[in-house]
Amino acid sequence: IKKGKVKGWNCHKRNICLLCIPQGKVVFFFKKKLNSKKFFKVKVEDKENKLIQIFPRTWFAFFSKTKISLISNFMNKLHDNKETLKSPIQNIKNFRKFYK
């Protein structure tokens, strides 16, 4: 991911994602409902050795705080585009205050 580029909102119907950051710093946002204004934020960087587990039916988006960040996604099932929901709305304005 390049710095400041927002990826998401995505939601997996059945898959569980296990994410780790081998390089860079990434900010993740999670919601139970896409139209909800409430979200949970997590910052992860390569030095922390953290894993993030995302359960099915959880909407998430993320962006990099460094020039380049890498995200490894380990899923419990093979990836299937039909299984993934993607929002046509990528409301970047909501993330502007987190870029600093």
C-alpha cells in the first residue's frame, strides 16, 4: 500500500482473515455495519509482531502511514471474489484526520 491510499471498505461473508504487517505502519478501521458512524481503529507497525483477526461480516478499511507498507493476509479458506463484499463508497474524508 502506498502512503495515504485508503483500501476498503471490504467485508468477507465466510472467511476469517489473519493480517500481519511485515513492513511499515498501517491504520485499520472496523465496523459491524457499513452505514454506521461508529468504528474501531487499530494502528499496527512492523516492529510490534501483531496479528489482527477479522471475523466474517466485519467491514474493514485501512491505509498506510509510511511511504510503503506490506500486509500479509492469511485466510481460513481460498479467496473467492463472490465471497467478498466491496463498498462502492470509499469515503476518504472520514480518514483525513488520521493521516497525520
